[in-house]
Amino acid sequence: MSRDIELNPVPAASLIILYSTVALYAALLVAGWDRIPDLMPTHWGISGAPDAFTSKTPGAVFGMLAIGAVPLGLLTPLVLYATHSQAEHGDDHARATANEMMPLIAQLMAGITVVSLGGITASLLGFLGGGLSTLIVVSALVLLLIWFVARMRVARRRIAAAVGPGELDGHLRWGMFYANPGDERVLVEHGMGTTVNFARPEAWLLLAALLSPAVILIAVVILAS
């Protein structure tokens, strides 16, 4: 197994930016405490208008921020360190892939943190509201995903130029999703772990099964509110 490519460290700077962003938004909520209404919104409808409220307390205010901050703050380092750990024991292709992927993942998660928590903070402080708030946040997230897909395609080309194409490269959609009708496998092992072959119907059933608990939870929350 060739290991001529040096594996870069986990991009700690991006993690610092992510956690600093959370701290900044928390500080803005403290500084603008008087701007938060005593009966503060906790849920917004499809139109962007608040349709559920609760009394303003530190737990309620910072709990709103934690809804986004905690999953992002835990998931980001987990993904980065898992990617780095797998590449440590992989070949040059795995290392080159990790070197390209880790900064992209970190930047994407930092961007999602800025946008999503920024929308929550701005809404609580009264700077954004109604449909405009929803439109701004959703549009920013869509632009982030478009940027990520475009960067992924560029990264794949750089990896192929550095170490040659990987076993999956000829069947990647948008630089990310493996879809090979000629491959009968649903779960496919490769240098960085395991991926799903989206050309197989069973893969979509597996994805639906994995996502169904989250979809059901979101539906229950929406119906309950």
C-alpha cells in the first residue's frame, strides 16, 4: 500500500471559527437581552411568521441557540476526526481524499452554523421576521450547498491529478454520490470506508429507513406546535 502522500492535520482553525461563532451569537443575545420580547417566539410557520411563544428566560433563549449549536458542534469534529483516522490507515488515494475533504467539510459546517444560528439570533433580537427571514436563511443554505457541490467536483479533479482516479470516480454524481448500475452491491467498501450505491433500489429504501425517524420527529414537532 503506497503512502507517499502526507496526511494533513484536522483543520483546527475551522473548528475554532465554528465555536467562536456560537460564542459570538450567545454574546449578542446577552447584549441585546432587552430587545428580546417577554413573550418570545419559539416556532415559525411556513410563511415565516411566529406561531408559538414562550416566556423569555435564559433557558428558553439559549435553548433556541443550542438546538442548532449542539448538533453542529458535536457532529463537525466527529466527522473530521473520523475522516482523518480512516485516512491514517489508508493508501495515497485515501490520504489525498481526506486532505481535500476535511477543509471542505469544516468550511461547510462553519457556514451552516453562521447562517442557521444567525437566523435564530436575528429573529430573537427582532432584526428579521416574517417570510423575509425564512427566505434569507433558506437561500443562504442553498447557496452553501451549491458552493459545496462545486468545490467537491474541483476537489475530485485535483485528487485524480495527484494520485489517479479512484475505484468509484467514474460513477460519482455531483462529485459525491456513487451510482453504478453495473455494480450489484448496495453497500460498497472503498478506501475511506463504506458508501451506498444509489443506482440500486435497495439503497433508496435504506436511505428512507435511516431518515424516517428524523422525518417523523420533525412532523410530530410541527403538528404538536
